[in-house]
Amino acid sequence: MSDEKPLSAWRMWLFMHLPRCADITEIASRKLDRGAGFWESLQFRIHLSICIYCKRYYNQQRLLRRALRQAPAAPELAPEARQRIAAKLQKAIAESETN
């Protein structure tokens, strides 16, 4: 029984001092985009060591970004196609404003 209280106290301390999962998803994106500071990275790593869901999310984001970097670039639209799309968008906007 004495073993349960320190574990419970430790968990409570972690929950009070580490960012929530919602915060970790933002940190994960920031970390992948431009990196994170020392304290933020430390909190991030600790959280990932105890939260399988955030770890999965981060790994999926890394995989997705890697795949997108390796994907071939989309072909350029012809100028005529751009003009047709722009005209249809402007028409749809004008119609939505009158309704």
C-alpha cells in the first residue's frame, strides 16, 4: 500500500507540470517546423515517454511530412485553366453575395 502513494504523487506531479495532450500536438507541429527550445523539448520528450497517443500522433506527423517532401511536385496549371477557375470562383462569390 505504501508503494501506491508515491506513484500516485508522482503521477499527480507529472500531470500538474507537463503540458496536456492538446498542447503537445502544438509543440509537435512547432518542433517539426522549426524546432523547440530546451525546456519545451524536455517536456515534450517526457510526455511522449508516458503517452502512447501523443507518441503515435508525432510519429504519424513525421511520416506524413517525410512522404510529402518525397512526393513529386504537382504539375503547373495552364494560364487558360487558371483564368477559367478564377472566373468561376468570382461568379460563385457574386452569386452567394446576392443570395
